[in-house]
Amino acid sequence: MIFLLYALVGQRIGQWLFKYAFNAGNVLATIVALITPYLVRFNLLPALYHPYRYGGIPFVPPSFFEYQSMYYVAILAILTIMYLLSGFMAIYKICNKPPIESYTTILYNITKFLIVMIVCLSILFFLPLIKYPLLSTLIILPYANELVNGIFWSLFTLFGVTWANIDNIDRICGVNAYLDI
């Protein structure tokens, strides 16, 4: 796999991708983003909105807007925590700084990550036709909608985490990642 990547994009760009884009923290955040829609939809939200939690029966189910907003807020919260972990891991790998010295910059660059996540949220909510070709391909799988949402979330998570972590590395370690290409 690594040799195929080197053959396609060249050795220097392949090394850059594995150093800055596909490091352990970014890959961890991407994998969590792949399974988060399923976990939130079928585990977290039913546990929050269980009928016996808020006074039992009679139970008024949440409205569509309330349910969707809680769905997206939960996903954004989980992915933001994963970004923080990824930022600490990237800083520790590149320049070996402890988290106490780097958390202010990582929290400052959380805005870049959240901008990318809000773009993803907008695309998934307002432009669902973009995911239909992939959804029609994977329709034979159970829970295909959550899988397609997870694929989109993971792509945008990889882009957002990489963008924010490159800026974190530049500000904290003094290493310009764009000059390493």
C-alpha cells in the first residue's frame, strides 16, 4: 500500500502525507468519524430520549428539528474531542512538547476544524443529493445511510484535522509543513 502511494505521488509527497496528513492522531480521528454517525443514531440518542428517562409514559417524542440538532451536536462534540487528541498527538510527535504548553494554540485552531465540520454538516443536511450515488451503491449493506454519512464525515474530518494540525505545528514547533513538500 505504501509502495503504491509512493509510486503514484512520488516519494517526497508520500513521506509528507504520512508525516502530516496520515499520522496516528489524524487517522484515529478519521476512523472515529467513520463510526460516529452510527453510534450516535442508534446508541447515544435512544439512550437520551428513552421514554422512562423523562417521566415515563405518556411520552412525547422529540420533533425532527430537535432530534437532528442533537444528532449533529453530538457528532460535532465527539469529533472535536478527537481533534483535540489528534492535535496533542501531532505536536508531541513533531516537536515533543507536552500538552500543557500547546493547548492554547490547539484550542485557538479549533475554529478551522469547526469551519470544515460546519461545511460538511451543511452539505449533508442541505445537499443530500451529493451522497445519493454512494448511497445507491451501498444500499445492500445494513445501515447504509449512517455508513455514507460516516464516509463524508471522515473525509471532511481528515481535511479539517490536517489543516488545523499543520497550523498547530507551524505555531508551536516552528516547522513550516508546506516547505517540506
